[in-house]
Amino acid sequence: MSILVTGGAGFIGSNFVLDWLGACDEPVINLDKLTYAGNLENLASLHGDSRHLFVHGDIGDFAQVARLLAEHQPRAVINFAAESHVDRSIHGPGEFIATNIVGSFQLLEAVRAYWGALAEPAKAAFRLLHVSTDEVYGSLGKDDAAFTEQHRVEPNSPYSASKAASDHLVRAYHHTYGLPVLTTNCSNNYGPYHFPEKLIPLLIVNCLAGKPLPVYGDGQQVRDWLYVKDHCSAIRRVLAAGRVGETYNVGGWNEKTNLEIVDTVCALLDELQPRADGVPYRAQITYVTDRPGHDRRYAIDAHKLERELGWRPAETFETGIRKTVAWYLANQPWVANVLSGGYREWLAKQYGETA
Ligand code: NAD
Ligand code: DAU
């Protein structure tokens, strides 16, 4: 038996592959396009490990996905592959439509053809797990109840709209064709191998480089934060026991304003690697123009996952963020490699920095 993971060289996908192979010996076929966000260095510890097969390719390439499915006969497909950065979707939505909508459609078509030809009992046991985001639900007011799976879908950015479209397609393939799907909608992840254009790794990297810490608008936007390894354990649990056709929210019960995040990261670095001049890292905070259409608050109600499948996150925000900052301090060569190339061009575009 094996599983096919798409987008397994990205932040969450690579954590998932490492987590999976740390927990069992079931082989992983890892299909990834290696966009700017895909980094095979994340999987360096699997070099020479026959349980991991990396395949360079696109979920939108029907023929390639169909070949892979026919050759390896996986019992499940877990779809992480996506364009994932809201700011990039504002600068250029085209790639988001191509991968998150059209790519997901082609993937669904290839999986439907493969699954349709399977014999029992493999056909009944097969699962497609689609990894999605809380952003599809839109934005909450300060006192609104957290998103449940019944919350209306009201995406506000090209990124979240493209993810919502893929969620709808996945749902429709179950409803129309009976494809055995599962969908997870998760809150903001953080942890090892997080690409440093997203808030938490960007803060760590900029603190250490003596650069400004860019806070959009007033910094009072709220996100729910989940340590990435807890997201991985939730996906494993949903894959193992989730009810076919259902959606499960995944969250950390950790609502924080962005400014609280900035303060926490700065305080941890003050403790673990203080500035040579003794000035607190908070001094580097710089307020910048807000993200257009910036969602004010996300909050996830993960009771369904807890009630039905017994899942709870293992980390609190305090333990998870300490591990994360320590990981970045211990893995400066990884950071240095990411900072070369495409990432520098992105910094120039987003913040007007010279690469
Ligand atoms: P990421 O941007 O770090 O990684 C995406 C990966 O997908 C990269 O390795 C990239 O090369 C690959 N990819 C992109 N287009 C592809 C294509 N057409 N074919 C094959 N591979 C392709 O993203 P992430 O943060 O790891 O997110 C993974 C998934 O989880 C996404 O679907 C995202 O929407 C979802 N999600 C992310 C978060 C978060 O906080 N990061 C939270 C909830 C849900
Ligand atoms: O909620 C889940 C989503 O979380 C995922 O679906 C996305 O793939 C993932 O990228 C993440 O989206 P966000 O837009 O919330 O993450 P980001 O790290 O870009 O921003 C987090 C918050 O910090 C957001 O309110 C914007 C703010 N921010 C971000 C950056 C990069 C800043 O204030 N300054 C910054 O420089």
C-alpha cells in the first residue's frame, strides 16, 4: 500500500511527509511542481529512503497524475498542492486560478478515473483528502462565534476564493460521482520549514537581519494559530477515521492579534539570541500599508474533529512558538538557502526592498 501526496515539498506537505514516515513505513509518492514555495531541502533527511519517491510534476497534468496512479495504485491521495500566499494572490491571481481551481479539477478527474476502475475492496477503502483553509469562510467580527463547518462560504481574496472553488469541486465529485472525499479547513500553521514570506518566519528572519518588522495596518487582525505537526496529526486522523463526504475544521484554539505574535517572537529572540546592542527586537517594528481587503478575524471551532475523531492539538501556542523560534535559530543554513533566488525578488516586489 502507498499514498500519493501532492505539494509535499512545501511547508505543510513536507512536514506531513516527514511525520508520516516517522510514524509508519507506508511509502509516499510525492508529486510537486517545485514552485518558489517547494523546497526539496525540507526532505533532505529522506535522501536514499526507498519509502519516499519524489516526482516533479503538476497536479494539472492529467496524463502524469493518471500514470502515477496507475503505476503505484495508492490507497489515498492527499492534496496539499496549491498557491498559498494571500499577498501573492493580490499581486497576481492567475497562478491561483490555474493551480487551485483548474489544477484541482484535473487532479479530481484523474482520481475519479482511477477510483472508478478499482475493484472492491480497494474501491471502498480509497480516500481523497483535500487540504483547505479557514479563509474560505471569510472574516469574523470581534464578537462573532468561531467558524463551524456550517458557516457560510464567503471568501474575500483571490487565494481564498480559489480554495473555496476547489472545496466546492471536491464536494461535487462526492455528491455527483460518489468519490470518497474528505476535506479539512485549517487555521494558520506555523513551525519548521515555513517559507519566510509568511508572517512568523518573516519576523524571525528580519529580527536577526536587523530589518524592519512590517506590521500591516494597525496589527489588530486576529488569526488562530496551529503548530504544523498538529495539523499533520489531524490530517492523519481524518484520513484514518473521517466520515466520507464530510468537512472537518482544524484549529489550535489560539486566537492572537498580529501584534501579539510580533511581541511574542521578539520576546523569545530577546531571550534566546539578544541583539548585540541590547536593544529589544520590538524596536524594529514598522507599520506599513494594510493588505487590500485584509480579513479582520479568523477563529476556528474544531469541536467536530474533537467530538467525532478525538483529535486535540498537542502544542499550546507558547510551546509551539518556542520550538519554532529555536528551530529557525538552529537551522540558519536552511534559511540562508531560501533567502537566495526567488525569495529576494519577492521581497523587492512586496516591500520595495532591493534584493
Ligand atoms: P506552500 O505554498 O508552502 O506549499 C505548496 C506546495 O505546493 C509547494 O511545494 C509547491 O511547489 C506545490 N505546488 C504548487 N502548485 C503546484 C502544482 N500545480 N502541482 C503540484 N505541486 C504544486 O503551502 P502550505 O502552506 O504548505 O499549504 C499547503 C496546503 O495547505 C495548501 O493547499 C493551503 O491552501 C493549505 N493551508 C495552508 C495553511 C497555512 O497556514 N500555511 C493553513 C490552512 C490550509
Ligand atoms: O488562515 C489560513 C491561512 O493562513 C492559509 O490558508 C494561507 O495559506 C496562509 O498563508 C495563511 O494566510 P495569512 O494571510 O493569514 O498568513 P500570512 O502569514 O501572510 O499573514 C498572517 C497575518 O499577518 C495576516 O493578518 C497578515 C499579517 N502580515 C503578514 C505579513 C507577511 C503582516 O502584518 N505583515 C507581513 O509582512
